[in-house]
Amino acid sequence: MSRFSAFPSVLGGIGGTAVSFFSTFGAISRLTFQTLIAAFSRPLEWRETVRQVLKLGYESLSIGFLTALFTGAVMALQFGYGLERFGASNYVGKLISVGFVMELGPVLTALLVGGRVGAGITAELGSMKVTEQIDAIRALGADPIKKLVVPRVIACIIAMPILAMMADVVGIVGGMLVSVAEQGLTIPFYTNQVITTVRIGQIVHGLIKATFFGYFFGIIGCYQGLQTRGGTEGVGRYTTETVVLTSITILIGDFVLGKMLLPFT
């Protein structure tokens, strides 16, 4: 009997996790609906939105570029070494360019930038929540969602495709540098491979993914910030949860979006 006595607690844990997941999913969906309504109601918070775009985008350039550059370099090194045994090292440019515009550019950028930006949004809104600044905004008759959530979510949606597109270029250039130095390819040959291989549909595929990823970490960061409890300790806990939740959502969303968009690429 003792062997089976743990089953109720295991089932209870699974059930509790499922309930928590669907509860969080429903709350984020409700926040999305409220954000959508607030985004199209006047007055429009354009000045704050532009400020958030510049803040979130500019401060994320270094981490996005550095990641893309060395990822492209490592891909060129590994693919060049592996394909050289089959006499196909000339195809390195094709593999890197397609891999970056469709997958690595948007996903890697979203994982790193999303974790950083999402955690920053949670910490900022969470600090406002525990110090009752959000309650003060409501007391003054303003809508916290319109004032705080809408500009940040829109900024993430705008900034993420731009960062992903820049990461694509930087990653392909990083692959080119290693291919020229290690495999002996010429710059015109590598560039011609990229131009003749990458199609508009593949670029759009990656940019659509990046747009959704921006929404994911923007709305999750805002939701976690608005739910923060427990003072400064709670801010740290919710910030950590944001990074984990954002990463899992991006990876799952990458598969779902890839499955949906692949036939149109």
C-alpha cells in the first residue's frame, strides 16, 4: 500500500500545475484583450511608445549583435569543417543564411533580448505595484493598462522584428568572416550564395515569428509585473519567473508558428 500512497499527491501536483497553467493563460489572454482595446482608444500614447521603442531596442543592440556575430561564426566553423569532408564546404553560405533568417535570428534574439526586456518590464512594473504607484494611477482616474502596458507591448512588437533583421545581417556577416578566413571562400562568392538562396518568403517567415516573440515577452513581462506581491523579495521572484516563462513560451511558440508558416515559405 505504501508504494501507491504517493499517487494521490502526484496526481494532485499534476492537477495543480495544470490549473495554474490554464489560470495564467486565461489571465494573460484577458490582459491581451484589455491591451488591444486600450491601444485603439484615445488619447494615443505615442510619445511613451516611441520612448519605450528607443529604450528597449537601443539597449538590446549590443547583446543581440554579439550573440548573432559569434553564432554565425561558430556555424561557419562547424559547417565548414563538417562539409569539407564531402567536398561541399562551398555551401556554407547557403546554410547559414537560411538558418539565420528563418530560425536562429528571431529565436536567439528573442531568447536573450526577451529575457532581458521581459525581466526589466517585470521589475519596473513590479516595483511600482509593491510601492502602490499603480493604485495611485487608478485613484487619479487613469488606466494603468493604457499608461503602462500598451506602450511597452507595442514597443516590444515593433522593436523585436527590427532587432531580428539586424541580427540576421550580423550573423551572416560573422559567418562570412570565418568562411573567408578558414574555408578560403571569397566575399563575392559568399554574398552571391546568400542572395541567390534566401527568398522573400523566408525573410517574412522569420519576421512574423519575431513579431509574435515580441508580443510574448512584452505581455508576459507586463502581466508578471502587475501580479507582483511580497515587496522587494516578490519583485525578484516574479522577475525570475518571467525569464523562465518567456523562454518556454518562445520555444513552444517557435514550433507552433514554424508549423503554421512553413507551407507559405
